Amino acid sequence: MRLKKRQRMLVDGLEKAGIKCHKGNAGLFSWVDMRHLLGANTFEAEMELWRKIVFEVRLNVSPGQSCHCSEPGWFRVCFANMSEATLDLAMKRFKAFVADSTTNSTSNQLDTKRKSVAKWVFRLSVHDRTSESRDR
């Protein structure tokens, strides 16, 4: 019953934000259609959108490509591992992100700064992994 309630919260919350989900009747995650938020119909654009969701919206979703989805723009969103309060916050973040994306109110300067922060985080992550393997 808790999973069904969270699934309903996710689907309803995303629909209010203008994002549709694949119809499902059971499971721990939903397939979310964000093709309308892609800059282009490519997997590169999907990865760019994924980076925005992870680094700007601060939500952990899986790009469809990582789950062998054949069409760019689909994301896997797990709802089973979070509380209702966390899911409610996630829906608020998604709604704000979609509203911001459709009005293009983010300046290019801010986007450039975020991209450089994202590159720094990736470099730091790779550096930590290589340092750990040398320490072993």
C-alpha cells in the first residue's frame, strides 16, 4: 500500500509539473518521459539533461540510456527508497525545474558556472578513485 501511494504521488506530482510517466501497475520505479525537455533528440542531449537534474535540481534519476532504453529522453525514477516527505520535496524541485526550463530564465553566465562546477566534481571523483586504488 505504501509503494502504491508513493507511485501515485510521483505520477501525480510529475503530471502537475508537465511531465508524463509510462503507465505501470507495480514496481519500485517509474519510466518518466522528459523528451520535451531535451535540446535535441539525442543521447548526448539526454546526458546533458541528466547532468542538470543531478547538479541543479539535486535529484538522482537514471538516464534511460543507462538502462538500455532505445529512445532518448526517458528516465527511470525510483520512488520506493524515499519517504513521502522526500518525495514531496522532489516533486517541488521537478516542478520548479520544468517551469524554469520552459521560460528559459536561467542566464548563460550561470549555466557556464554550473558546468564548470560539474566538471570539477567529476574530476575530483575520478581523482579520488585513482588515489584509492594507488593506496591499496
